[in-house]
Amino acid sequence: MKTLIKTYVLPAFLIFAFTATSAEAQGRRTSSNTKVVTTKSKILRRVPSSKVTYKKPTRKVVAVRNLPNKTIIKHKGQNYYYSNNRFYTNARGRYIAIPPKIGFRVNVLPQNFKRIRFNNHLYFLANGIFYIQVNNVYEVVEPEVGTIVYELPDDSEKVTIDGLTYYEYANVLYEKVQVDGTRAYEVVGFIEME
């Protein structure tokens, strides 16, 4: 009987224990390219804006009087202006920097875009905005939850939801994570405007 336990039961138990431990040590999940991602909270999906508390009570508004070499882009009957690698709207004679809305389309991507592959999708990330290619144009889209980026725009904001800290830009919520020992940000949800 002791020989049976030593030969079959003990090795099976050790293999099971090792498998369970190694799966737990990888964190919540691994991305499609098998990088180890370590996080500390749950995935949020959609969060009403009333549950989001911004660290700074007012948002910094970037407004300028003139836009050099601006390009006018119409979207849903409204004029948007593109200059200096940013999008603007016009309000009372000033141009206010804004992120483009979902569905916004451009013929040419902003400079310094990065390609990001996630779940068989190819995103183009430029200044915190995700685009996909649709025929010969690029359309602003929401990224999938779980998408990893390695930097956020300068005007992203720190927020708290249910006591946990996240980062927000263009209503996309990110959690700071470690990917193979490098700091990164994972898309964990979206703010629903009420």
C-alpha cells in the first residue's frame, strides 16, 4: 500500500499542486502574446460617471486663439479642427483641445501612432485615442477591455472608483499593471456619461 501511494498518489498530488500554484502566480490573466500581466483589481466594464471621483476637482482646459495649419473635419454636422497633432472644437473664438468621439473618421492618422494587436484586432493608438482601419479611413473606436498600452497622454487624469485608483482619458479607464516587470496600463472599463 505504501508503495502504491509513493508511486502514484504522491506524484499526482505534487503535479496538481504545482499546476495550481503556477497558474495562480501568473496573475489574473495573460495577454494573447503570453506576457505575464500582474494586476490588483477587477475588470470594471461600464461605470456611470456619478461613481467616478476625479483627483483634481476641475479639468485642465487647453484653449488657444489661433491654430496654425489647421485642417477642418466635419463629424455629425459639427466642425472639428486638427492642428499640432491634436483635435479642437471652436467655442467663443477660442479653440479648445478635445479627444475625438467614437465613430470620428480621419483620412490620415496623427503623427507618432503606434500599432497594438489584441485579440486578433489591429488598433492604431495616437495620443490616447484608438483607431481601426475601415477601408481607406481610420475610425475612432473603444478598445477592448484587456488591451495593454505602455504610456498614457499627459492630460490623462487619476480617478477613484469604489476606493480603487485608475487613470482616465477620453472616458476610457486604465489600471496600472506590470507586464514582464515593465509598467503598463490595461484598459479595464469605460465611463458612461449620464
